[in-house]
Amino acid sequence: QVQLVESGGGLVQAGGSLRLSCAASRSTFRLNTAGWYRQAPGTQRELVAEMFSSGNTNYADSVKGRFTISRDNAKTLYLQMNSLKPEDTAVYYCRLSSPWSREFNYWGQGTQVTVSS
């Protein structure tokens, strides 16, 4: 079992920045795929950014050039969000998964990001 706890959400004006953090209960980010997802009211949860065990990253087109996913050790994942837009408003979730095991799939509780215009 892995527990994931997100933090760093809040209210920010359009054009501002936030940095989200995801702390894992054990060292695992470098061994698996770690990602950030978001869900706005009335919409499906969508991928924002992900980092593979190799260090390679993948971003949604809507955030390319504005958001950066990173990890500073095996237990903490970040999402730096710059030039925020009102349409970025959502609950942001951290996810940990493995390409080798469907059962290895963990989510955090989410953190709210609200961008005012």
C-alpha cells in the first residue's frame, strides 16, 4: 500500500503560479509512473502531466509550456504551474501506477486549485 498526500492548492489570479506537491508514504516514484490529473465539476478526470521511471515526461497539450512535473527524490512529486488560466480550475490529483501491474494504482485525495479571472 502507498499513501499519497497532495498539498499546495489554493486560490490564485489568472497569470499567477502555484506549485503542487505529492508526498508518498514510501520511496516509489522513481520506480513507477507518477502523474498529475485534474477534474473540474461536470467533467471527467484528465491527465495533466506524467513522469515515467526513466524520467521522461508527458504533458497534456493544454498545459505544455506552462506546467512542469518534477521529482526531487523518490518520495515527492511536484507540479509547477505557471501562467495559470481560469480553465485550469479543478481538483488536482496525484497518481502512482505501474506499467507491469494493474493492481498497483494509487490516488491521492486531491487538492483544489481555483484560478480567478
